[in-house]
Amino acid sequence: MKNKSELKMKKYKKILLSFKENKLGLFGAVLLGLFIFIAIFGPWLTDYDSSSYGAGGVFEPPSKEHLLGTDDMGRDVLGALIAGTRISVLVGVLATLISMFVGTVVGLVAGFYGGKVDNFFMRFTDVFLVLPWLPLALVLTAILGASIWNIILVIGLTSWPGTARVVRSQTLSIKERQYVERARALGAGSLYIMRKHALPNVFPLIFANTVLVSATAILSETTLSFLGMGDSSNPSWGMMLHYAFESGAASLGAYWFLIPPGICVVAIVLGFTFMGYAIDEILNPQLKRGS
């Protein structure tokens, strides 16, 4: 047991050192760290209240009182931006957890059992892959209601097929390996083998995919909110862009209402993407040699 734990520690240290040497990965980690810090400590940084209208003049440009100006209702844009960070990070994390759970379960079961079970789950997955995501998400959000929790559920339940495909492919390879055959010969059941052998071996792949799916989840929430399906009681960057578009901020030259949320969306998506590619490169050295 001691040798196994020492080998794991050495493996984790090697991965950490490799990540430190990856400049894009570090840059992404710094970006994400900044947004996570703001999401956690946001309430202590600002007392923004989305229902407090008229805190300043309508579409006031940046000033000492309002560093990023005010919106169409006189609310502080910086306060809304900080409050929106928490919503966006929350959506990214929770929607990704749902997506990863569903995708991992479907991929493991389909790849491990094969045959009719595999055909059933993969045809079910193909249905979600063929259906256009945006119309499907809009319809589901309209049916369930435009609340932040429903949006998280919709994104999580519509973004798992890619993960399922990746996990299934890896599971098909793992189940043919000798240690799995030995476990079967010793009387181990399918659930035990999946839990003890298949899942630990596909976990690095799941982890790398999780980071990338988080970026997609945040971008999806922004898209839905921008199209008017967001939760108006919870400010998010997508809702800020929606209100800016509806109020004609672009034609009025109120760039301070449009540009900051757009930059935040791009920055956090880039952070997740850079980290995802860095982790994928570390866990799959062939990608680095092939580039």
C-alpha cells in the first residue's frame, strides 16, 4: 500500500511540474483563479442589488463614483459585473457536474457491456448529437421556466453526449486489458470492475474534458440569457448583454455597458480552454509530440 501511495504522489508531482511548465495552462489558471476569487468574495467587494434602481444617472460614463459607469436603470455596472461573476461560475461548475455525471455513466455502461446495451445508449446519444442544441435548450428553458436552476439543469442535460462518446471509446479499450480479464476470472462483478478498474483509468480523460465543458456551459448560459431566457432576478453577464442590447446601449455610445461583460465572457472561456488543452496535453503526451 505504501508503494502504491508513493507512486501516486510521484505521478501527481510530475503532472504538477508539467503543468507549471505549460505557459498557456498557467495563464488559464491565473484567469480562472481571478474569477473564482471574485465569485467567492464578491458580496464583500460590492453591495450590488439588482432591484436598486436609480443609484446613479442613466447611462452615466465611468467616473469616481461609478468606475464602469451606470446602466439603463442607473445601476452600477461594476457591481453588476461582480455579481454576475458568481452566477456565471456557479452555472459553469454545476452544469458541468451534471453533464460529466450523465456522460460518464452512459459512456461506461455502453462501452463495458457492449452489444444491445451499447447500441441502445449510443443511438440515444446520437439523438442528442443530431438535434440542434440552441433550439432544444430554448424550448426546454421555456417549458421549465427561466430560473437559474432550470438553466443549469438544461445545460447539464444537453451537453453530455460528447463526454459519453469519449468515455465509451476509452472503456472499450480498457475492458480488453489483461488485468480486467484477471479480475473477471477471480469472480469480480461488472459493477466492481467498472468502479475499481474502468473508472480510475478513464478519470484523467474525464477531468480534462470537464474543464473544456465548463467553458461551454458558461458560454451556453450567456447565449440563453442574451436571447431573453435568463433569470432576471439573478444578474449574469448574459443578462447584462441582453439589457444592453434592448436599451440600445450601442447606438447611444454606452460602451461601458457592453464591453466589460463581453470581455469577462471571453476571458473566462479562454481560461477554461487553455487549462483544458494544457491538461489534455500533459495526460496525453502524444499530442505534444504530434504538434
